[in-house]
Amino acid sequence: MNMRLINVALLLGIAMLGANVACAQEGDSKPIDEVIVRVNAGVIMRSAFENQQRELLEELKKQKLSPEELEKQFNEWKPRILDDLINNQLLVQRAKDLSINVDAQVNQQILRIMKDVNCDSDKCLEQKMRETGIDLDEAKRILGENFSRQAVLGQEVYRKLFMSQTEKEKREYYEKNKQTYVEPGEVTLSNIFINLGKDQEQSLARAKDIVAQARGGAVDFKTLAQKYTESDRKEPALGTFKIPELKPEVKSVVENAKAGDVTDPIKLESGYSIFYIDQRKDPNQLPFEDERVQNDIGHRLASERESVEIEAYFAKLRNDAFIEIDARYQFENAKVKSALIKRVPYSDDSGKKKKDKKEKDKEKEKKAAEAPKAAADNKP
């Protein structure tokens, strides 16, 4: 099987076709699939709920829980699965109300998948997906729904979160977290490396002598490196590094060094390194007005409130919707409650009563029509 396509399936939440077919056992009267929730004009099928349950169970098993804890957590999550399916259905329906079109995003994602699996046409991709048990049209549908949900939340929740942020609260966040907006210092380094060898003291003495020559200035560092370095790499330039990302033993020596400095020999795993600081860039405090700072603060403030705002948005969608949940799937701890609908089952008796009532009504109408005529006939 093509592992890239299997990863695509996992990303989309598509169950492999071989594991997704619900087969009725011989003598079993249960339908292969059935509607368990009606959300306005849409439905949620039992198979979709059961697929999500299977995925949840597999994830919980990976945590090596005790059987009791596994059952406890599984039962706690079951109502949330159905809640999420209903919320997703409401988002997809809302996307249609808002005339959101995500065809371009779906097509771009399909093109990326085609590139990953070395396909140059839809037919090639369809064939490869079929071989791994994925239906291309179903994949496109799920991608479309995913992008639609994101677009709705972006338009109706996140945009409002960003628009509601005030200059005052953004500046207060900046002042409290100023250190977050410091660009780290950088150093551009060159290096001479001396192997430890059998006699480490002799190696250290040689390294110190090279440091003395480099600091003396009679010979430039690059020439000394080409002459003395004991590694396959004769070119001394190592590149530019962010100071916080250097190894601790290197960082402690170079973080306060100036451009043009030569460090003392630093003992590393297999030898001594001598560093030359070619260039240095000091840490830089980004101002509040910097576009990068503004964007980051906006996202951080939005993320602090997003869970509350998204839940409030879902609650509004649910309150405005018609949602009917099969009684077998009405969980006690679910956020979504079913509409209360009184259903009267059909029976032969009830049909007979309706027929008798209809005939009696006709008889009454007939008598009422004949009454004036009889009264006229009885006049003298």
C-alpha cells in the first residue's frame, strides 16, 4: 500500500473502505446503516458515529490505560463525539447559507496530493486511491467540508475576535511579554579544530599556541585554519548562528565576544575548537508597532478567548436549528439536546377509527342539508 495515501486518509478522517463496510450478520434484522440524528435538512448516519468511536478507542488504547480507566474515558468521550458531528454538520450548513465556496482550496490540496504520489492526472490519483481503499470523490467532499468549516469559523468567530481587540489591551499584553519580542543575537563563526589525540595535554598546548598566533595578528585566521585544522573540512567558515541555539559550552564563550575576537580553546567531544567571531548581531527588541508583533499579539489574544467564543457560537447555531436525536443516542452529558417530538405509531385500529369518524361526519352533513327541505315540505 502507498503509505503517503494512507497518511492522506488519516488526515482526512476517511476510514479505509475495507474497514468501513457495515455488514449485517446472517439472521440479523438491523439495517446496514441508519440515520441517528437529523440536523435541519441534513442527517448523521450511525456508521459515521461508529467510525469516530473506533478511532477514539484506538487512540485510548495507545495510552496503555487500565481496562477500567479505558472504559471510563471512552464513555466520557462518547457524547462529545456526537456533539462534534452535529456541530460540524451545522458549520457545513452555515457555509452554504453564507455562499462560501472552497473549490479552489480543495483543488490546491488535490494537486499537492498528486505531487506527493507522483500523479499527473485525476485518473492516476483515483486509481492509486482506489488501490488503498480511498474514494477520490469522498476525499474531495471531506476536504470541502473541512475547508468550509474553517471558513465559517474564520468569518464569524475569529474575525470578530480580532476586530474586538483594543489598542490598550494589545499594548498591555506587549508590556507584560516584552521579552517574547526580542530577536536573539547572532554570531558568524569560523573554526580551527585540533584532535584530542593520545596526549590531550599536548593537543591543548598546540591549540593555545594557535590562539596566540591568531591574536597576534601576523597571520590571518583563515590561513592558520588551513594550516593547522585537523578535520576533513579545511574551509574555516561555519556560518551564522542564533546565540541561544548554540551548544552551552560554545554559547558561554561566544555570547559576549566582539567581532574579531578569537576564543580560548573549547574542549568538545573529540577535540579542541578555536572560534573566530567574524560578525556579531546584538539582540534586538522589536517595537510594539512592528507588523510581526501586531500579528502575534492578535493571534495570542484571540487564542485566549477562542474556546469560549466558539462554544457560544455553536450554542447559537444549535438553538436556531432543528435537531432530532435517536433516543438510543441521547447521552446524559451531551451538550446537544434533541427536540421533543411526539410520534404516534400507525395501527389498523387507529386507521379504522379515522374511517368511522369520517363516515359519521358525512352522515351529519347529509342530515344538515336535508333538514331545510323537510321543513319546507311540512309547511301547510
